[in-house]
Amino acid sequence: MSIDYTKASVRSPNKKTIRGNLQKSIHYTETTNTSPFQRILMKANGTVTAMLEAYLSEPIQIVKLSEKLVNTEIKLPKIELNREEQVISRKVLLQGKMSHCNFIYADSFILINNLEERFRYQLLNTNIPIGKLWSEQKVETFKEIIDSGIEPANELANYFCIEPEENLLFRTYSVSSQGKITMIITEKFPEHYFVPQVPLAS
């Protein structure tokens, strides 16, 4: 199974000096130079979609970039999955429904055998964000942050209309349901996003 989706529309918020001064460290342990909402996105275990909609006063939709079945051995701190697992690698953008601004890039490994059938179907066949599916289907989840940090945007820069050498903040977390890991998700956004002094404007 492999699906490559059409190009996502790229529309970025106005960047006028909304750049933070985050210390360039590999692991994102110092948060004193980040805005309160950036710290919430990096550390909170709530659904990112709901947090974005509350902050931006705008509905959020997903734009699927790719979705394919892969055979991969995932090795992360405290997590090791064998090659027999059926894993879907999925890349999406969380985008404003009205502004068409791309706010977050998300890269997910989804262990489809550990998902309930109805949830799996909607996840693979609709454009409903994962957080909304959890809420709609009342799926009990436990999220554990595995890593967080800062890194150059590189090839993701085009989605946010920034330069490749500019930085993204990221966090990686696992999602478990009924005692089984169902997903490992990494979310990334430019370090100058969500700084309240300058409003996000399309």
C-alpha cells in the first residue's frame, strides 16, 4: 500500500520578526525563551488539533502528503518494535481551513494491527485529524513524550515558506491504547510561529 498525495497548498503566516531566540541545543530542555503557547505545544499531552483551533480561532484540517505501508524496525528510547509489525508511515500537514496556512508538519508511524477497526478505517479513508477521531470515538489514550528539540527545516522549509537553514521545534511522542502502542508521532513547526506579540496573518 502506497499513496502519494498531490502537492499541499503552501501558504505561510506573515513572518515579520516573530522569531524567538531559542537556544540551539539538540534536546529541548530550556524553554525560557519560548512563548507560553509554544511550550504548551511541546509539552502538553492534549490533542494538538484542539489546541490550535482554540489558539487560532480557526478550524484545522489535515492535508495528507503521503501514506504507505512499510517494514521498519522503530528504535526509540524505551520503544523497540520488531519487523513483523504492520506499520503505516504517514506524513501530513495541519492546515487552517480558512487561511490555508500550514501550521504543523506531522510524521507518524501507525501500528495498524493495534487499532480498532472503525478507527483504522476512518484514519485511512478520511481527512479527519487524529485528535478529532480520538474524541469522536471516545478512544482512551495515553501519550508519552519521548523526545523534543530544535533542528533545521531543510526539505520541510517549503511547507512553511521559510529558508532551509531556519529552525523547527519538534516533539516525538508515543500513543498507547488498552496497553498497546498504537502510534509514534513527531510534530514540527517553525520556531517563530505562535509568538503572540505579532499576530499570525495570512
